[in-house]
Amino acid sequence: MPPTTSLPLAQRGRHSPPALVDDAMREIFLRVPADDPKTLVRAAAVCTTWSRILSDVIFTREYRAFHGAPPVLGFLHNTHHERSWGKGRSKQHEEYLVSNFVSTASFRPPACHERRHWRVLDSRHGLVLFHTPKRDEDFVICDLVTYDRWRIDAAPECAEIIWNREDEDDDEDEEEVEGVTWNAAVLCAKDGCNHLYCHGGPFLVALVGSDEDQEITFASVYSSQTDEWSDMISIEEPNAIEMTGQIGVVGNKVYFQCECTQSIVEYNMGEEELSVIDPIFEDDNEDIPAIGLLGMEDGMLLFATVLEPRLYLWSMEAGSNGAAPLAQRRVIELAPLLPCRALLDVSVVGFAEGVGLIFLNTEAGLYTIELNSGRSKEVHRATSFKRVMPYTSFYTRAWGRMPTSD
């Protein structure tokens, strides 16, 4: 038998790896964790065969269906900063806000750098809503995966209430108008969408606020399809909106937490109606501290509070009017999940809808708890988070051509 010879390493490197059955490779790629897009990006660069599989529209659709809810790729939060310059009488001082993105996966797009004077308001369905008071427009909506960006102005009626435009030289943040509180949400507006892939689709921006002077709670919604805001609606009842509160979306209804109370404001965008809901406990438990809106899970509104060392979760049916009963969903013992130092001061600061991931700010850092598995994980060492907004999306941009729709 003649001796076998092997190709030089450099020559072998110019050839694709041994041919494998495409169906087998597709099954392998399907099982790569959705929060590890870097692995598939690298796989697509190995050879043309793998690149063709990964860039196939049918495969990307199957990949999303296989993994279900979009993974958490990171979270956004706001930080306050200050700086001084000059000396003596000419010394000046500035306080400003910066939006930040923190990756929790192998994902870090260029669009995620820190932005001064950009306030993150909401993140949902692959979109992020920023308030940009120092720019020409009032809001910027970003898709962190496709890098798409939309700039919109606030509804004229709402803008007159929210921002004092009489003094253009006022250096204070526009949102800090005395007696006026507000918040806003962004959400996909694609008909029949399962929110596995909302990139390139239409979206809505719902804004709800309260004016103590006029004694009203008001709302308006922007549609990217018409590029217009709806007429402002209001009810003659001021309900201070928690400007750093969590937001829940169920169908065409958006829910905002009220300030200093357990009440929430429901904005029915389809019917153009505003109402106030007062959650009540089914069992009178005076030991439970004030609860806060967390978001939506399984079509129900989710509420939470921490009574150390336990995390209490309640659910409430969406669409309730007036007083609505809260059903206790579960109680999670935190002692087995967090280090001892973290149990001293725990607060719920975020929730990833669809994947059941709760963010807890503690004295030992920022932790997440998976509701399904009960696993906990430290995701940041800082201890001063007030609210975090998880960014969830499938990331297939670098696998090949990214389709604009399915």
C-alpha cells in the first residue's frame, strides 16, 4: 500500500471542512443558544456552505420558532452625571443624564454607546425609545440590531403641557416641569405579530401624563404608519405618573404606574379611553409593603415587591376597571439565590417580558432571577440601579442578508 500523504496546513486551510449533511448542520445550528449570536456569526465565516445555511430566510425563521421568545441581549439604564468648569465667578456647573447599554450576551452593536442628554424611556419588541430634549426632535426610536432610527416630535397638545417652551434659554431638563409627570412606551404595531421578529415593522409610541395645575391625566399615541399623533384625550383627575416606573403592555392597552400609590393608569389606544385601576389584595395582608407594576406575563399584568428575604409576585387581569383584585402568583425565597450581603437591601428594577427574567438591585450588585428555572446571576457590580429596561431580540444580522420582513 503506498504511503499516505497529508496536505500542508496552509493548503488545508484553504479548503472547506469535510462535507456534512446540510440537514444535520441545520439541526446543530438551531440549538446554539439564542443569547450567543457570536457563535453563529463565526460559524457563518467558516465556509460558504455554513454561510448559506445560516443566511437562509427559512433557517432564521425556524431558529426563532425553535427558541420561542427573543433572548435578552442586554439592558439599558440612565445615569446622572455632573461636571464643573471655569474658576471663580466664571465657574459653571452642569448636571446631565446619560443613557447606557450593558450587554449580557455576546452582543454589542455600535449603536449602543453612551449618549449624553438621551433618556431611555422604554424598550420593547426590539425597539428602544429615547427622550432627547437637547436635539431638534423630542424622541428617537432605535432598533439596536438593524441600526434603524426614527425621529419624531411630541404631539403639539401634549408638548404644550409637558415642556415649557417660553424660555428657550432654560438649561433645565424639559421633563422637570413642576406639577407635570409623564412616561411613554414603544411597541410593535404589526397586525398579528407574534413579536419574534418585529424588525422593519410599524410601531406605536404611547404617551401618558398628568398635570396637577389643570387637574387632568392625558394621553396620545403616535403611529409610524401615519406619521401622526392621535388627538389628545384626558380625564378630569390628576394621577401623577411615575417617570421611572415600569410599563405593561397587553394587546392595545398600555399600563403606567402612578407615583406614590399602587394605582395604575390604563390607556386603551384602540378605544381611545383612559381609566384608573386600584389593585386590591384578595387577602388582607397588612405586612406587605407597596407593590409596583412589573410588566406583562401570560397575558396578565404582573406586580412585585420585596419583603426581605422574599420576593412576592401577584397577577391581575388586564382590562379591569376601578378596583381590581390581585391574585398571589408565587413567593420566591431569596436567601438561597443571593449572597448574604445582597439580602440587606433588595428592590425590583426590571423585568424581561416573555422570558420571565426579573432584575434585582442589591447591596452586592445587580442580579437576575429566572422565574422558570429559579436560577440567579450577577450581571453588574453597580448597586444604584433605579430602573433597567431589558433589550430582547434575535440577532441574525451578521449571518448574511437580513430580510426586512417574513
